[in-house]
Amino acid sequence: MAALGYTHLQALVQKHLPGAAEPDNEQTMGMALFLERNYWDNFETAVANGITKAIKGR
């Protein structure tokens, strides 16, 4: 992921932690970034597994 700006990090906090008590602190933004990266890593794995399953015909 490219370098993220402050506004992008705020958007990720709103997406992943909508009820955060302190949405602008470093820890909250770090957690939101972790959750976003984890989501896309899991998505990538699921797509790869789906493609493998389709190719094998099971």
C-alpha cells in the first residue's frame, strides 16, 4: 500500500472502527490500517483458492 495521508487514515478508522472514542490518535489509525491490510490479504488468499479450485474442477 502506498503512503497514506491523514485523510485516508481517518476514512479507514471510520470504516473499521466507527464507534472509536478517539478516532484521531495514532493507535486507532494503526489498528484501522492493520485491519484494512488484513482484509485485503485474506481477500487475496480467498481469490487464489477459488481460482485453484476452479482450475482443478472440484
